[in-house]
Amino acid sequence: MLATRLTRALVAAALATAGLATGTAVATTGPATFGPHVSFGHGAGSSFSGGNWGGYASFGSWTTATASWTEPSVTCRSTNDLFAPWVGIDGDGSSTVEQTGVATDCSSGRPVYQAWYEMYPAAPVYYSNSISAGDHFTATVTRSGTSYTLTISDTTKGWTKTTTKSLSSARHYSAEAIIESPTDSYPSVSGNTISFTGVKFDGKTLKSTNPSALNADDRGTNTWIPNAIGSDGTSFSITRH
């Protein structure tokens, strides 16, 4: 699987470079599938009992989820390291997820940042737009019937990608602002903290939607734990413990 991830990452990087050279926005396949919330832990009684999602999720039939974050600087610990902050609808209690965010992939031995969207169970699609650590992002997923509009903006570099897709099997169980590692392996993140701001579901503050806090496991050696929601009701940070 790692060899496949590396090959796909190199192909994606080559396509992205070609797209940037010609000024064309190229959507590429990426190195991993993200998908629904899974609680796996590492043995009974373990203090590292998180799942693959860390952050906050609110249950209900939401039509819009939005959040902002600053992409952290990372140092790769292994070629298996992979993680993404994202915002989305569904996935906690359902087998579909409609999500968009930024993935940091270390399969090449260095961090590669790519914006992406995923209409799980379909594979994620990665964009070629240039991203740097420290860039500020705002992402929104909106549904209307079976149609979903997924928008992500790098407000630092001044670009926006919007994709509209249909998914008739979606269950509309939840909305969330999350960090996730499909490989259960995170790089070293500057400050050991990732922060979200402006988190709202259907225009309501995160705090007012009675969300559930979710811990993310980090290979059984650490846990990413969300801190209390800020006084503004829309912001929170997730810290590695």
C-alpha cells in the first residue's frame, strides 16, 4: 500500500507541476482515501483510544458546514505520515462523507500540501493549486437535495476551488470540523496544535449545535484531543497529548 501511495503521490506531483506551468487548474487523484469516522483505539484500557477523526461533530440533518484554519508547518517523521484538516457533512454514523480540506502527505519524504475534496465512497480528488505552510483556508460544504457544493479558498494566495457533485445515497447524519490521518500516523506539527475558527453549521455557532468532541489516535503513542470551544462559540484547537 505504501508503494502505491508513493507512486500516486509522484504522479499527482508531476501533474500538478504541469498544471502550474501552463496556468491550468488540474484535478488529480491523491495518495489516500479519507472516509467515515472509525473508532479503533489500541487495546482495552489504553489511554490512546481515539479514532481516525479529531475535532467536533454535530448530529443532525445539516445543509451547510463551514470552517477556517491556518495550515500548520510540519516535519515528516516517516513516509507513512499523512493528515488533513477538513470540513464536511456526514460520516459520523453514516457510510458517506462529503468533505473538503488540505492534505499533508509525507510519502515522498517531505511534506506535500494539496487541497482536495471527497464524496466518499468515491475516491478523493486533489487540486494542483500551490499551497504553503502558514496559508489561511476557509472551506464550506453545502447541500441542496442530492447536490453538494464543496468550496475551499486559500485566502493567503487568493485562489478558490468550487466543485458541485451529486450523491443520492448520502444520509445527512452529521456535520463536522476535523483533522484526520487515514494512516493513523501524523507528522510533527509546529506547536503540537491545530486551530479552527469560524465553525458554523447552518449558520449556527458550533457550540450552539451541541457537538461531540472526538479524539484522534496517533499510532498508539499520542492522542489529538480537542480543547474546549472558545467564548465566541465558533473556534477550538486540537492538541497532541
